[in-house]
Amino acid sequence: MDQSFNILASEYRPMIVAYLRSLGADAHLAEDLAQETFLAAYQSLDSFDEGGNLGAWLRGIARNKTLMHWRAAAARPPLSTDARCVEGIDEVFEAMDRQKEESDWWEDRREILRQCIAQLSSSLRRAIERVYSEGETLDEAAATLSSTRLAIGQRLSRARNQIRQCVTLKLNSVNNHD
């Protein structure tokens, strides 16, 4: 791979790994799928629309790699890959894509995400932490939180919606002050 692509890959790697984790991949699988994503991106670089959103393009490849992984493994993904769920996750990441100008751009977005997660109710925050931070499956989180798989899934859906709204508001506020 050429050096300029390696620089882009290193810049976008944290975002892609975070995205893969949000789709239910554990830390090791997220790293493996990120590697596959960047390899596929490099091989398909000529299909990228110059001037397009590179982050969204990479997430599309990562999403497809994730879905192919779950199909090949003939396993049920630990999180819902329902189109509405994935769209909600994509909207959060798209909101973070906007206005990428500063060198500490990703860290600023991570801080906004941390602030939005901190604003969740304890019930929603615990579900997010168990599944996304601790890497538990829905069943494991349900057992840990004395709940059901369905209830945890609903909490995650509500949490993602609230996070998306919060991130969007905070980013709009930041962008309006620039």
C-alpha cells in the first residue's frame, strides 16, 4: 500500500473500529474487520468518488464486511443488524463526519460522545456500557442487568436515538460558534 493511503487508514482506523464495535463486533473481531475494510478500500480506491465522504464510504465497506462475517459464521450477530438500528448508528457517525478541520477532530468528537452518554439515564447508560464497552452480548447484558434480551435491545435503541440527537445538537452548537 502506498504511504498516503496508510496515513488515511491510520487517521480513520479509530472511527472504523468504533463503528464496528457499535455493530456488535468484539475488540478482536473489530480489529480484524477493520484490517479487511482497509484492504478492500485500497483495492477499490478507484471506485471512491473524489470529493465524497471518505468516512461514509469506509463505513459502508465495514458494514458489508461485518454482515458477510455474520453470514459466513452462520451465527446470530450479538446486536441487531436491523436496518433501522444500523441507520441510527450511521446517523451518529455521519454527524461526527461533518466539519473535519482540526487535528484533534476525532478526540473532540469522542468527548462529545462521552458527554452524551453521560447524559443518558442510568438504565440506558448501563446497557450501553455492558454491550459496547464491556463487549457483552445482549443475553450476557440481560443477565448482568437482571433484564431480558428484548429489554436490553430496546434500551440500546433508545440510547442510540438519544445519543444521535445529543451529538447532533452539540456538533451544531460547535459549528455555529466557528
